[in-house]
Amino acid sequence: MNNIWQKLKKGLGSNPIMVLAPMANVTDSPFRRIIMRCGRPDLFFNEFISCDGLCSSGRDKLFKDLRFTVEERPIIAQFFGAKPGNFYKCAQLAQELEFDGIDINMGCPDKSVEKQGAGAALIKDPKLAQEVIRETKRGAGPLPVSVKTRLGYNKIEISEWIPRLLEMDLAALSIHGRTRKEMSFGPAHWELIGEVAQMAHPSGTLVIGNGDVSDLADAHSKARSYGLDGIMVGRGIFKNPWFFSAGGGSAFGGNSSIKTPLEKIEIMAEHISLFTEFWGEGKPFDVMKKFFKVYVTGWEGANELRVRLMSAKNQGDIKDILKSYNSMV
């Protein structure tokens, strides 16, 4: 079987598999290509996509979310939903589109997702969760199937929830170190992620830890301390797009603290260009604005520039603002 997880595995706790977490309206193809330039992870995920949507009459609108370039591989397709039959169909689609694997979201706490019985709501219905995995694997063919989930719903319940997942012979299990109730608040329970790893490894399922990873050194430390196969980085990428670069491996060097304002502005401008080219009118330009603080921060005058950028309505406005700013510095 062509198991990308096993191909990437480098040894328990040492040199972990580094993964960029799937994040809605963040980890699209333009952003993944920017991260590649800054210093790429070992594995990408796409933005999570609704199985029900892909199996509906409106599926064409969602197909662009599944696009990726060859350079972005290896890449995993992540789906959410609660209808096993639709997971079967989407797994077949992932095969056709030549993804390297399929991941099932069983951790998203968004109310609109949970209302469908999907995301973190599946923690409350292990029987349905298993059926979803079963049908995904049936449609996946040679592609490995993994799950991203949490430590429990309203409380820690790894002794009840995790074994039900491990019964399904998953390729990998990504664990956000909080319950659904905790959302993203409070410190992640890394010691419990370590317990999950101890539970999972006899089965051969790889365990990827997620939650409050501050930098690359912290990622390696957590992997060693808790016996993990990999580390998944989510919000940390907003503090440092060069997160995955190990001391000079990227186009601009390894540590975001040595990036000049010009270098940061240049990478932002490239991101905006890729976003505009890729999405056109298909996604509001305002989606890009959440990234401005990623790039425009850490120097005198950055806050003022960011305020001006937030008023932009398109790429043309951005160019005018940056041209004016560059003439002043």
C-alpha cells in the first residue's frame, strides 16, 4: 500500500513528521505555496471540505478548494460530514484527484459543522464515527486514511474515545490536546497526547500532536518528550510563516526575527498576487486581510501600514498603498 505516513516516518520522537494543520480560509493553495517558499513542512492538508457539499448539486463551487499543484505534494484531503455514504464517494474523488491520503475531521467545534453531526460531534457517536471511517476506507482504495480529533467532548475521555478509533486500523491519528468544550482556550494537555501515543503505537497507528507549538525547537522537544511520530502546527504559522525553516533553509533565512520589513512586505505581496490569480472573484478579497498581521508586524510604523492595508478592496489598492509607503521609507 502507498502509505505516505509510513514513507514520512523518521523515528519515534526524533525528527518528527512536520505537518501544517488544515484551517478554513487559511490553508488554500496560495498560502501553501507561500509556506513552501518560507520553508515547507513534510506534509500539507487542504482546507477541510464538506462531504455533503461535494455530493450535492453545488459541488462545482467546492472543486477549487481541492486544487493543488504538484509541488505541494505530499498533500492530504480532509473532509467533514456525518453521512458514511458521502465519505465513500469523496474518498473515491480523492483517489481520482491523486491526493496522497484522506483525513476525516472529528474535532472541529464550529456550531454549523456540529449541527450536521460532524466534526467534534462525532466524538459523542463512536458507532457512527466508525461507520464513517469504514466507508472512507472502502472508497479510498490504496490511499491511507487518518483522523484528526480531540481528547474528548465535554471532558477528557481518551480511554473511551481513542480505542474506538484505533479499532479501525488508521494510518495516523492527529490529536488536538484539548476537549471540544475547551475549544482553543487554556494550555493543551500534551501529557495526555503522550498517553494516546502509548495507546496507539502497538496498533501501528502514528500519532501527531497538535496545540500551542511555539517554534520548531518546541516541536522537536514535544515529540521527544511525549513519544510522538509527528507535530501538527496550526495557529503558530500566523506568528511566523517561516516556522518550518530550520535556520536558513528558506529563501529568506530560518528565523522570522531576522527578516527585514522589506522581505516581509515582499512575501505578503506575493501571497496577495497568488490569492488574486487563484481565486479571482471566487473568494472575497477580505479573506486575505487576516494575513496582514502575519507579515506587517515587528517594526516601527508597521501598525500604521497595517491600518492602511485593511482599507484595501483589491490587489490594485494594495499596490498603491505599498508604493506610497516605500516612497516614504
